[in-house]
Amino acid sequence: GRLEGGDELVIGSPVLTCDDGSDPEALSGPPLQDQLRDLTFVHDPEDDVLTDNFGTVWGREGAEEPALDPVASGGMWPQTSLEEVRRAQELADAGDPRYTWQVDPEMRSGFAQPTDDTEIVARFLREVLGWEDFRFMPIPEDGFGTGASYNNAFIRCTRGRTNPQYPNDPERCGPTLDGGRYERVSIDLGQLVRQDASGVWVVTEWRMVEPFAQVTPPSEAETRALLEPFLEARIDGDDAERFVDVPADEAPDGEVPLLYATTAGAAYERSEYEVVDGPVWPDGWMQVEVRLFAQGGTVVEQVFLVDRDEAGQLGLHYRYNPPDVAPTTENGQVVPTQFSFLDGEVTFEVAYPWDYHPPELNGVPADEGLSFDNNSDPNEEIAVVVDPLPAKTGCKHGPAPMDAAALAQSIRSDPDLDATAPAADSVGGVEALRMDVIATPGASVCNATARVLVVGEAGVGAGEEMRLYLVDLPGSAQILAIAILAPTSSFEHPLQAEGIVDSIEFHDLPS
């Protein structure tokens, strides 16, 4: 090579060799020797790094990694002006295959994020940046609008190379920079001529951004140091709470069930744990199954999540709603979680596969209701609502009813609903009214839910049916509504949510 200008090293005809003895070859573009010709390294004396003409930054071995600024950016592609885009749109409309590939109906709403297979993105990354392998990796400031999609971040993968920190990861996305980091580009997309399913998409702007760093997965020693004190505290019967976190959006009580003993009160004698999933790239989280053995042979099994926070601190979390597995079992049987509201006046039990949703997510105060989805059948839901208001047109509510009978009458008189006559029933030993409700054809739905509201925020949509229980709480003017929603096609089968209704108990009510 030769030095030019004092800070550039130019290698006219580099010779590239492979450690495994194979012959290097270009996976795309011109012949490899043409791509490597005049390979140039520019020295930055302030950070003491070299940057080559492929955009890769080289640091001295053992030196502190410099903070990398964006190294490249660009504008519109594959067209370079609005006039060119208009012409491309005309040719795409005429069926010209040179431009029809820019039409992507799935992206037309502006709310769908591009994927690794979105053609406008894949072609840009391969043809402009020379990336052969890449993954979509969202960044926090992602934004969308009709006919446009902003800040879509993609990382570059080392093609076909196993990730050293995640050797069993099926993604096989090896870092392209040192220290487990990846080159990352942010791409803006837009439909500049026509914002509909037939409009062509273009890259409106792109920029290289701060490299993405994968999380270092927990080591075996770190996992053991996290779990063993927690399990020892559970066997000792004290202070285990400080080792585990229960996310606030997972359950209202924030407690781990059967923390120190079985349901029968038997203390734990020994424990064991096993990593059942992970570490999962790129966040490094693992799912761990804990088993506690109690006097008398009872075995309690629970699922926990192990992950790192932004500061790199390892944490243990109990999840009431892990995917595809019961969070707590006792001798193989699912252990239900008790929920309560109205200051403990009403309690009921919910077991996996039911998934708790904090009422605040639906704009409902915590003391006015709780809702759950069925993980094994996402079309089945249940809501427990206090003092529900009947519905009027759209998303509006009517006046508060005097009692459960008046609420039932209001529902039956709603032209958007078809409801059966209320039948006498009981809930938790208290008299109740039961009725089944469907939406009438052409009913006025609430835009926020695409359903006809029935009671409170609980509604019924096309192809759905609701079983509704209405209870006058003894000794008060309050009404309790229990709404079970399921597809009409399966409504005649026993509703899984009926088990939750059967568990409802009322406490400290006047006789």
C-alpha cells in the first residue's frame, strides 16, 4: 500500500485470504478484486481509529471503543426526483415489471411496519448498501402516517456466521462490528404520488445511525447467583420477595403465589431450577422453570423470566401471563390467582390460560372493573364491571339504571342489540339475571372497538355473542355486571369463562 496526505493508507490490489483455507468470493456485485481495488483506510487522530471505504471502523486492539457518529446518509431511491416517481407510477400502472415491484399493498395503510422481506427495503439494502443479510430492528422513535413510514431500522448480519454469544440462535445473525455490535441504518419510506394500494413506494431518506448492540446473555454462574439465594429464602420462609419482581401490569396484588408454602401450608424442603428457553437473541432473556419440593411430596412448579435491564443488571421476574405455559402448578394442576375489588367485597379466581388486562389499559378505573382474555382461545373474553352504564348510539352511554332489572330492560330496548329475556339465576349465592346478547345487522358500532357497547366498555361485534349476568349487590345501590364474550359459532359449547363466574364470592354484605 501507499500513504496519501499523511492520514490515508491506500492498498491498490489487496490479497484477501480466508482462515479456513477456502477461496474468497463476492456474494453480489462486481468481482471481488474489483470491489477491493484501492482499499482505503482513513485515520482519525482524535479517536485514533481507521475507517475504510466500506464504512467499517477499525480500532486498536485493547483501545476504548469510540462513540460512532452516523457515517452516511442519502436521499430518494430508486428514483431521484418527484418527476421520476410520477413516471414510475405510470409505468407500474401499465404493468411494467421494472416498477410494479415498488407496489406493496401491505404497506398502504402506513401502519404496517416493513419486514426483512419488504421488497423496497430488501433491494435498497442489497443494491445500495451492499448488505447480503439483515434483520428489522425497531428503534424507539418509529413513526407512521398514511402513505409514509419513518425510522425503520435494519441491522446488518454477518452472512451465515454463527453468533458467538448465541451459538444456538436459529436467526444466525452474527455481529458485523466488534463487541457484539451491528451496523444499523434507518430508512424512511413514502408514497409520493398516490397513497393507496396501487401507489409505488420509494425510499425518501436514509441514514446510518448508532450501531445496535446485542445484550450479553446471562452466564451459568450469573444465573445460579440470581436464583439460588431466592430459592434458599423460600425454603427458609423469609425475605424472598426482595429477589423477584412482579410487573404491575401482570397482576393487581404483585405477589408470587405459594411463595413459602403449598396451598395446604406445607413448607418447602428443597428446590431445583432449569433453563427451558433462551437465551433469546438479541435481548438475552431466558425462561426458567423452578421446582420446589414440600413435605408430604407436593411439588410446586413456577415459571420466571431472567433478563438484563438497561444498566446491565440481571433481574428475576414472575409473570402471571407467560406464553403457552401455566405460571404456577401444584402437582401438575394449575394454581388459580385470586382477584378482588370493591375493597375486597368481591373476589374470584382466575387460572391459566386466562390473561389479566389492567383496567387502566381500557380507560377503566381499577375499582370499576377487571377484564381477561383466554390465551387458548383469544376470541373469548370476560369483563367484570361495577355500576355499568347502558349503551346509546356509537360510543356513548345512557343514564345510570336504578337496578339490574332496569339495566336489562335498557339493553333489550336498544335497537342495535338483540337480547333474550332476562332469566333468574344466581352468582356467588346472590340472585342474578342472565341474558344472551348479539348485535343486530347494520348496528351502529363504537369506532374505538368496532363493537356495539352493551354495558360499560364491554361490547359485542359481528359473529360474537355475549352472556351477561346482572347482580344487585345486597345492601347497596350498586350493580355488578359479568360479561362473557365468545364467537357465536362456539357459543353453545360450555363457556370456559363460566368457571370464573362460579368462583365469585361476596364478602361482608348485609344479609
